[in-house]
Amino acid sequence: MVDASPITAVLGPTNTGKTHRAIERMLAHDSGMIGLPLRLLAREVYDRVTTRVGEARVALVTGEEKRVPRRPDYWVCTVEAMPTDLEVDFLAIDEIQLAAHDQRGHVFTERLLLSRGRRETWFLGADTMRPLMTELVPTARVVQHPRLSRLASAGAGKLSRLPPRSAVVAFSTAQVYEIAERLRAHRGGAAIVLGALSPRTRNAQVALFQSGEVDYLVATDAIGMGLNLDVRHVAFAALRKFDGRDVRDLDPAELAQIAGRAGRHLADGTFGTVAPLSLPDGVAAAIEAHRFPPLRRLLWRSSELDRSSIDALLASLRQRPRARSLKLVDDAEDTAALTRLAGDPAVRARARGSEAVGLLWEVCRIPDFRKLLFESHVALLAEIYGQLSGPSAALDTDWMAARVAEIDDAGGDIDTLITRIASIRTWTYISNHGRWVRDAAAWQDRTRAIEDRLSDALHERLVQRFVERGGGAVRGARAPSGARPAPRRAEAEPPPAVEAGHPFARIAALRALLAPGPAATAPEDDRARWVEAIVGAPHERFSVDAGGRIADGEQPLGQLARGPTLLLPDVRLAEIEDLGAGARSRVLRRLVAFARDLVEELLGPLRSPEVRALPGAARGIVYQLEQGLGTAAARDAEEQIAELAPEDLALLKARGIEVGERVIYVQQLLRRGALERRLALCAAWFGRGCVPACPAPGAVSVPVARGVDPRAYAAIGYPVFGTRALRADVAERVHRALASGEPAERLSGWMGCPAREAPRVAASLLG
């Protein structure tokens, strides 16, 4: 692809604001897409973007999750799941140095070489990419920003003496568990973050840490890719990892990526090791100075695949790159699966012709989430391909239901649940290929619900095992000597009382506040499910009244509040005092996104592609209408009106926009539902005491009340004229009659006011 649009490479250490800057730049364009290295990070960025523009304008696309509204402007994706045939104004790829990764690198390299935005492209990553970026993308402008906070070495320290807000990093599940057990014994408990956790479990675990319910986090290098945590110190409990082929030492740049999680924004951070482990000579200094050897080669695979036959496809996958700085990926999982299946006579018999070979390649690209026996994964792929290439061209519903039902079991220990979550991810991925299954939407809902149940159970097991929950335990201290651990209760057994100082006191209080039934019988995991249900709820689940109060059915959730502009209200949560900080932030994020969608839905008639395509003067009028929630004074748009050609006026009218002598308005936004939403936004911006009461249904005018801001009347579609606030369409109708010589007294019925007020209203309309 020719680099026609500007390309920027934002390279540097962690905590330099690279991703934040990319998001801001994307939102400055009319459309955009950002590719991220992890499903968890994609969800985090999606949450951030939707709080800015609402969920109606943002798509989330990963291998296992697709949330695509009817007409999205922005796409948040994992790098592998980016729709490469979609054109957007702005495109960004995060953590581009992963182009050197043995398994995934070729995908990042392909995006580096071929993916571009129409108007602008950004690549974000480590400074180790600078030489190869300059060589492979010579038109890129390389920029660098300093780290926002200082990262300093703290040497080695005992696990029992780690400072609060520490993350301990290990590279095997067994070691993570062992460290978490020790922290439970010494410090009351720890949250767990593993790459194998589902987003739901990971969010629940991180919420424990972020809210201060626990002061320690034990994680693998899953925290190294941009997940924003309140970590002040990172302690390495190991410096070697199994990378899928061998056990090897982590290089200094990899250690720096993880250590850089300490200290966020302007808060300084420290890193070190768990004694007696120590960093090799010179590594600590390199991490502090952010100086590492540059990358020499990136992984590559041809994007021009020949699907005419299996052998032709394998040959194109083995085609070698021409650039010396590129290395052919020789052990990609999907290629290995294709190689195995190519030796199966039954598969070869079916894979004849480009369409059948293309389908086989799609099947081979189903990820091996389970990571058990590769032969087992290949056998599953063979079965799937056999069904998809058969007469029905879809998976057998009964067969798939039986396989999924085997996984739908929330019993078992931590490792069992993690294995089941990995297994259900396979079926979620498959169900997101709509043409592979009958009633794909139902299967997506079913597999997602199973993953949610397994995730909730996993979170509960992690808390039971790694967080001290005996009565009287406080954060950072052990239970009193001789105290017995709380017995495991049956599901129907009421939960024990929780003392005020206990780390989970706030969760217990929340249970009492929000439980639909008696507080004593609602289990704690119902609270987690309630939060998850709110976070994942569609726009239609929530309601807002004319006073700006947001509710979920009868449950009050929050209140619209004054934000930076009338169109960007903030949200205050309802008085849910005992909701943990992590849960509060997630619920608040969802409500802010709802508020953005509320504005987008209200102003939909002004934001359609047809309206956006209007000429300059007409767009200026549309802008004024947006700022007035659908109403603008004609005198404030005199210059734009003067520039309107007759055809422009016709285009505006065709889209429901009326350009009158005194008022410009959108007819659709004078309806009852729109009026209530306009009032809600005005209540947030002007203050509830400075907005009018909601006009009665069908009211053509209301008397101007003392203390109400006149701008608030205009913003709900009732601009003030004299002693009355007239509905915009009525104001224009009356103005035309007055201009034709009709006496004001005869028009009082049109104005909806007593005859004695009509002359003052008429004088204002004609003034």
C-alpha cells in the first residue's frame, strides 16, 4: 500500500501516554480504528472511548466478542480481529514491537506494512522499534515523549515486607498460586491476574485491588501490556518463562515493559525482586534509563495467499520475505494445523477449489485456547471442517449443543474452571462466525452466558483461596491467633455477619442495599452479577426522566450532572455508599456511556451521513442546532442563512430542519420523548432550579417562570417571546400570520395565551 496519508510512530517507554494520545487523536477524526494486543486491553479502551462518545458510535471486535452497533464511527479491536477491508480516517496499532513475537509477530508486521488510515496512521510501541520502523516505513515521522513519572530500582526485598500497592510477577501458574498463598498468610490476601482469566474474572479481581479491598496483586506478564492499575511497586519473583517452546530468560526490554506498570501518570514507581532473587548486572540501570538494544528482525508471513489448493496455500505460507530485516514465521499455530490436516485424506478430498480451501484456512485459524494437546485441537478442527464442508454447510446443532453442555458446569477447583473458560472461548469464537452456525446470535448469547457463570465461579474460588476472610481480619494483617477460618457455606445458607473492619464489609453492606429480596439471603456473588449486568446492559435497559435521574427499572442509579458542555454531561452515582471503588468506577463508566448515547440518540436527526454531507453554510446551521439541542435563533445564524442556496434550503427541509424567520428548529425534536431528554440535559447544565417544568402534552406555549434561564426554554424547543415561551414551530406560524397583517388578538389561541398577553408576545416576535 502506498503511504499517501501521514504516518506517525510514537515510540518510547511505558507511561508516556501513547495510548491516551492515540485515543484522543482518533476521536478528533470522524472515524477511526485502534488495534490492541490483548482482549482485556481492548475492553478497557472500549470502556474509555464509550464514556466519551457513547456505545452507539463504538464497535468492539475481538476473536470472541463482537459488539457492533448499527452505524459505528470508531472501532476498538484486537490486532488479529481488525477488519482489514474497512476504511477509516484514523488507524492506530498499539505495542507494535510485538511484530518480533514468535507466534503473533507476523500479524503485527502485516499491519505495519499494509494497514493505513485514509487521513492518518499511528504506530505505538517501544523505542526498540525505531531502526526497523525507519527502514520498513521510511515515510513515518518518529516522535517520542518522556515518561510521565520516575521509575526507580528498589533492589531485592522479602515477600513479607513488600510495600502496599505492590504487584508480584511470576511466570507460571503454580508459582502465582504459591505466592498468593504466602501473601494471604502474611498480608491478608491478594488479587490474581493471569492471561488465562476471562475479562469478567480479571475485572472482578482487579476491582478488589483497585478498590483497596486487598493491597497486593500477583500476576503473570499479562499485566505488562497497557492495563492501567494503581501499582506503586513491581516485584519480580522469577526472571525466566516458558514461551511455548523453551524456558528462557526474559530480556531487559521485556522486564522493563512489566516493571513500567509501577507508577501511573505523575505518580513515581519502583521495581525490584523478591529476595533472594536479584536482577542481573546492568539490567536495573537499563530499565531506569529506558535504554535497550534495538530489535533486529520482525516476523513476517505473506498476505497474498494462494487458495487454489492445499499445497498452493502451504507454499504461499512458506514464501520467504525479501527484506533481510524480516524473518518468516516458521511455527505459527494455524500453519501447523493446516500442515497436519493436509495429511488427512478425508480433508484433502473435501478441500478442492479455492472456496473449500479458503474455508479450511478459516477453520485452521480457530485459536487453541485450551493449550492442552495439539493433536486434540487438530482433531476438533477436522471435525468442524468436515461438518462445514458437508451438505448443510453448518455445524450440527445437536453435536455443538452436546459439546457446549459438557463445559457448562460451574463446579470444580480453580484450574478446572480456567480450563472450562478456555474451552468455551473456542465455541464463542466459532459462534461469532455467523455462517458456521444456525441462529448465531443465540449461540453467542449462550456461550457468553456460560463464560459469565464460569467467570463468576472462578472469581469466587480465587477469593476463597487467596483472600483472608475470617471474622475480624483487616487489610494487611492476619486473623487473631486461634481464630478459625469461616466454614464453606451451602448456597442456601445465609452468609455470616461481617465485621466493620473486614476487607469485605463494604461488599456485605452493598448486598443489603441492593438485594432484591431479604439482605441476609442474597449471596455475595449476586452483587458481582448485578454489577456485571449493569456494565454489560444495552442502552434500552436504562431510563432517564425529565429531571435527569437515571434508573434501571425501579432502581435509581445516578443523576445527570453539569459537564464540560451541554452535550457532554457528567453523571453522579446514586447514594450507594458501600459500593466498592472498583465497582463504582465500572458502573459510573457505563452510566457515562449511557449519557453519551442519550445525546447521540437525541441528536440523531442532525448526525446522519446525509446531514454530515451538507455544504458548508448548511453545516454551520446544523452545528448551531446541535449546540441548542435542536433549536437556534435565526438572528444568530444570519451569515449562514444568507449563504444558503435554494437547493441547500431544500436539502435541510428534506431532513426535517426548518429555517424560519425567527427560529431554526428540528421538527422531530419537538416530540414528547425528545422534549423529556432535552429537559434532562438542561437540568444537568443549567441546574434543576433554572429549568422550566415539563410542558403538558400538546402545550404550544408556557408562561415564563421567574428564575428560569431563558436559554433553557430555547434548549427544550420553547424560545421566549415576551411573557410566553412558544414552541418553535408555533412561533414561526404565528410570526408568518403577524407579518401578513393578522391582528395579534386574533392569534392568542394559536399562541396558547390569554388575549391580553398576545400583543406583548406579538411585539417580541416582530421585533
